[in-house]
Amino acid sequence: PSFRNLWVRFKLTRTKGSKFRILIYARYSTDEQNPRSIEDQVLYCKQFLESLGLKTGDYELTVLSDEGISGEKLHRDGIDEVWAGIKTRRWDAMVGEEAGRFYRDA
């Protein structure tokens, strides 16, 4: 895919010898959707990170997901773990295919 990164406001830099800690969150809402959707979303996010100049070895990756659960639900196993990670500053950045993967109309 082609990415337009004009909205990225800050250059991504890291301390020498350290790696970025990045979370990719993926979700699909119903059993009617293809479970491969999670893998496709993760691949899309990795390609986006690469477009920003980050190579796979430049970061530690955590992938969390919720499968077959509506984004309108406020509590889901994956998103609850995202919130726990935010509170403990577990990641330097979070990436999702689109904002609606985190929450829909919440």
C-alpha cells in the first residue's frame, strides 16, 4: 500500500541502543468477517511503520487483538489490555489500521 505520512508531526527517534516499544492493535467485529483480517491488519501496520523508516529490528512489537467483537463494546480482553499497558507506559507508540479498530461510536 501507499502511505501519505504528512500528518506525522514528530520525527521518530530513539535513544542509542534502545528499541521502540510498539503496540499493534487489531479487531474485527463479527464471525462473518474473515479471521485473516487480523493478520492483514497487522501486516498493514508493519508496512506503515516501515514507511516511517522503522525496520523490524528497530522495535519490540506487541500485537493485541479482539476477534469477532464489536468495537462498540467498551470492555474487551484485548482493548482492556491496551488500557492496562497505557497506564503502565508499556509502549512508546500504538498503531492500528484505523481508529475504528480501537472503538466504534463509543
